[in-house]
Amino acid sequence: MLVDCNEPPCPFAGRCVLIDALARAREAFYKELNQYTLADLRRSGPGNGVSNLMCSRAQTISDEPADDPGG
């Protein structure tokens, strides 16, 4: 659950539509993503879109120096 209305107690409890709105938004998000496969995302090719973001982040991580426990 994205929001806990009980801790701390929410002053809008019983009158708030946030939980319902978030549930509908989550379902719309999943419905949109269900239209794509990983292959669909890859079709944009290297250097474009999601593929570029994933590859550039992987490169950044691999370029970071490892922590030296000895010093």
C-alpha cells in the first residue's frame, strides 16, 4: 500500500478519495505497461529511449571504483 491512513491517524479518514485515486492510477499504469514486452522496449535500438537509459546507467555503475576495504 502506498499510503497508510492509520499511522499516523489521518484527519481525512472516511472523507478522502486518495486511496481510490491511487488504486485507479496504479491499474491504469499496469494496463499501459501490459501493452509492451521487453522486446518492444529494445526495438528503439542502442542510443535511444529506455535502452539508452538502461545501458548508460549500467556503464556508470561499471565505471565506479570498487570500495577498498583496506584503505
